[in-house]
Amino acid sequence: MPKGIIFLADGMGDLPLDELGGKTPLEAVDTPAMDAIADRGASGTFLTLPEGLPTSSDVANMSVLGFYPEHNYPGRGPIEAVSQGILLGPDDIAWRCNLVTVSPEGILVDYSAGHIDNEISVRIMAGLQQELGSGKVSFYPGVSYRNLLVLHGSEFSDKVDYFKPDSSQGMHLDELKLSPQAGDAKAVHTVKFLEDLFARTAGFLASHPLNRGKAAPASHIWPWSPGRKPSLQPFSERYSGRTGAVISAVDVIKGLGKCVGMDVIEVPGATGFVDTNYAGKVEAALQALKTHDFVYLHVEAIDECSHMGDLALKMQAIADFDSKIVAPVLKALENEPVIFAVLPDHPVPIELRQHTTTPVPVAICGPGINSDSIRCFTEKEALKGRLGLMKGDQLMRMVMSLN
């Protein structure tokens, strides 16, 4: 039975750009390794962001892994809490908690506080916990700006509507307030509690020495995507006893893996940005495939460049993904019975700097995959592939040879 690997290029999809002569960044970059997958196999598209759900990476990657977020989505906060080994009680609500930059005029100008250094972020979050942590609220450091806040107690609710910070840059705080869902009195109380916490943390951060002289200081916290302890079907149960491993730098992907019982492989130097340890991820994937049936190899950098609106850096990140991730894995496994698939989890058009729900391009090749006429991996060419529009667990079942 063939083994399988998915190369997941977070945020790689885009729209045609005038400065690229009407091409997308993926079309404009030379990507021989991803093109080889399309050339040897079949292409199509995949709907990763079902209607009615947040347009976020947790939803999209749940979809790619075939876990139907429209039925099972627990919220991003609790997924990342699982990744960090934070034990959530029945009355705990975990929130993703970005460190962000808000201008003196009240404009959200940077969802990542300038992609804050991880060491500085850890120290700031520790300070928040020491200064403002209590029996009702705890602060936990994650990776860079990606941190967590947990509310403790039956007085709180997760029925709160929120704004994703990476989709809200350039907007005024008055437009971005949390709001309780209708008919939930505990949600009203939760919003009031968090609004007060928002103000108190802003005061603490304004005087923090690690923010002095920063072009993009960590001026505020940004709680979003709350939820309670997840309960998802195990990967091996879902996929006929097969085993899987996850390789990623970010808690949301590692948390998804842990939630479904996949092995999470830690790679030293994996940063979630363009300076990540590409070679370490490749080696980890090759080793994991020796002992597992499936590997999910996730790279975050392209998504971050897209949210920054940095076209040159996005194109470099795409080129690096192709040459430093896909190409060496293909070469190392060229004589092995392995099914390879490549896709983004969602588009992040460089001009919008936020996720869109457009289905993403997919290419897949390997034993049992009949080829089509597509010869390169792009958004436009994928629309012509024989696989058509895929949903649910269709892709995973192809990768796992379960069709």
C-alpha cells in the first residue's frame, strides 16, 4: 500500500496582478518541483473554507485533512491550547491572543506587532500573566505574536463574535469590537470582561520597556476564535488504521494534529516565517514517512508574506517552498511507492492581505493516480484538471489510497 505526503503551502493562492503581467505569484515563480507533481499526475481544486465558518487556517487545514469543520470546528483557541499541552477544564474557554500594533489614532496597523521576536513575546506574555493573571484569566506564550488567553469559570461564554486581526488591518478599533451573540447573557458579561482586560493590558504594554523605540510595538492584545476543549475523531480511526505525522512551526497545525492523535514532529529552528529550517523539515518528513503511513508537511511563511502585502517576499517564499521543501522530498523518494499532493490551505491575495474562500489548486501524483493533460501547477491550470472541485475527505482518501 503506498504511503502519502501532503505539501501544504499556507496562503499561496492569489489573484492575477498587473505588475506581474496578469499572472499570479504562483504563475510568475519558477516551480519545477510542484509542476512535476502536476505533470505526472492529476489536478483540480479543493474547497477548504465552507460557507458560514471563519476564513481561518484552522478551518482550512481541518478541511484538507478531511475532518469536516462544518460539523466539528472547536475554535482556534482550544486547538492551539492542545498544541501547547494546556489542559482545559469544563469551564475553561481558550482564545487565540495576538500581540498587535494599534496606532495612537486607534487604527489596527499590524496583526503581528512587527512579527515580534519570540523571546520578546514570551517575556511580554509572562509579564501580562504576572501583572494581570488571576483565577479568572491566564496568559500563555506561543510562537511570536501567536499567543493564548484562557478564561476560567462558568460565568463566561464562547458565544462571542470577533474580528480576525489579519483580516482587519487598517480599520479603527470602533469597527472591531467584540459582540455577544443574541440571547446569551453570559456572552454579554464575557465581552465586558474582555473589554476591561483590553484596556488594562494596553496600559501595561504602553509602559513596557521591551516596546520602547519599536516601529511596531506590541501595544495591545487581540483575543479571538474562542472555544472549549476539542473532541475530534482519531486519525487512525477515520482512515482505516493508518498512522499520520504533522510537521509545522505553528501551534494551530500542531494542535490539529494532536487533537486527532497524529504524531507531531518538532523541528528545531522552525519559525513560521521565511527564516524557517527548511532542511530540518525535509529530514523530519523523510524520517516520519519511514514509520508512518502519511505525513502532513506544512509551511507557514507564504501566508505571512501575503498578510504583510510583500509581493517580492511572497514570491521568494514560494520559490523556497518549491526548491527547499518539495524538490528534495521528491528526489529522496523518487523510487518509493509514495503519493504526493500539493496545495495551499486558502488564498491570501497580496492586494487584499486577507484570506478568501476561493477553492485552491491541487495536484496529486503517485501509484494509482491517473494523469491528465495539466503540465504545471497554477490556479488557472488546476481549474482544467480532471479532478474537478473536491470537498470533504476526497483528497485525503486519494492520498491514503482509500478510494
